[in-house]
Amino acid sequence: MSLPRAGALLAAALVLAGCAAGGSEGGDASGTASDPAPAASSAPAATPAPATPAPAASSPVGPAPASAAADPGAGSVPVPAGGPRPVAAGHVPVRLQVPAAGIDVPLIDLGVAGDGTLEVPADYQQVGWFDGGPPPGDVGPAVVAGHVDSKSGPAPFFRLRDLAPGDEVRVTRADGTVVTFRVDGVEQYAKDAFPTATVYGPVPGPALRLVTCGGSFDRSSGHYRDNVVVYAS
């Protein structure tokens, strides 16, 4: 996290329809940018956001496989204990753009639900930022989760697995600045082998983790077996 957490990690289920957050190995880094963000001196440099965000690129993929389309999504993943952390108002992330994956979506806040599970977007087309960690651009690993598909077809993170090192990820913040990251790598993990410390643990600079479901579809449980995690810095 942007500030090392001394508290214990709480294991909780992250339920996404067709996608769930997990983690991978690797991931400490610094965000890239230019022009300091006006909200806080500790934030990475950032560039002014364009007046009108570029439209989302259309996805060349067709409808999700029938097996995946029926997936209600579920996966047990660790979530840090505690509620939302204090964040400068201007640093709250409001938009995520990943041109190589055709992603251009607004961001909502995701917390921890009353039953101890990570809150997830109610709408399959929504993507959310976990507000129990740092916002993208502040020191530490920011976690963003989204659906991979639904009964109607691909969701925003359907092409997350196709990203490659060097691909650009842009996060627009409420203060109008854009923090730019570059993909370091994409990992896939069995849901019962989630590397908690790597995903949520302290790192020396700003970092980003984009998470969704992946791997084969388990018809008996109705869920994907793995998590796909993109690491960016």
C-alpha cells in the first residue's frame, strides 16, 4: 500500500459476475507522468487531462463463450483489514483508459461489504477502485477490479489478459490530472493460490494492479478457476 500496513490481512471473497480480483508476483514500481499534480506534493507527476476523454475503442471480440456467459463469478481473495483510507479529494480516480485493451470507463469506489467481502460493481459494465488502498498515483499498489464478461457478452476487462509489457494505462483523477502507467507484466493464478502480500504489500512508489477472472470455466461451480492480474508502474 502507499503506507505499509501493520494490520493483518483479512481473507474475503471477491464476487464479480464472470470476474474477480486476485494478485500476482512482481509489482513494485513508480508511476510515470509530467507536471506535478496540484493536490499533493507526494503524488507522482501528472499531465492535464484532455477536455473530453477519448472514446472507448471498440472491442474486436465477439460474445463471450456460452460457458463463461453463464458465470456468476466468484473467487476467494484476501482483502486488507480496515475501511477506507484518507485520500486527498483531488486524487480520487475517476476514469481508466487502456487503449491496447479497448478500455475507456469511469471508475467507482469499491469498499468492503458488510459480510467482509470486497464490494463489487453491481453493473457488469462498471469498473471500480478499492478505496481501502491508495488511489492510483499515490505511493503504493492501487487495486482496480472489473468484470470479464456477463450473460450478454464481454465486459470491460475482457481483453485484460491480452495486454503486454509496455502497454499504456492512464488514470484520470478528480483534480483533472492524468497519471500514466506502463504494463510490467500479466500473470494468471489459481484462485486458491492468491499472493496477497505481493498485491497489497508496500512498494516504494506508485503502482497499479488491474484484476479480473480468467483461466478455464468450472461448470460444476459456475466460476472461473483463475485470476488474471496486470501489474503496471
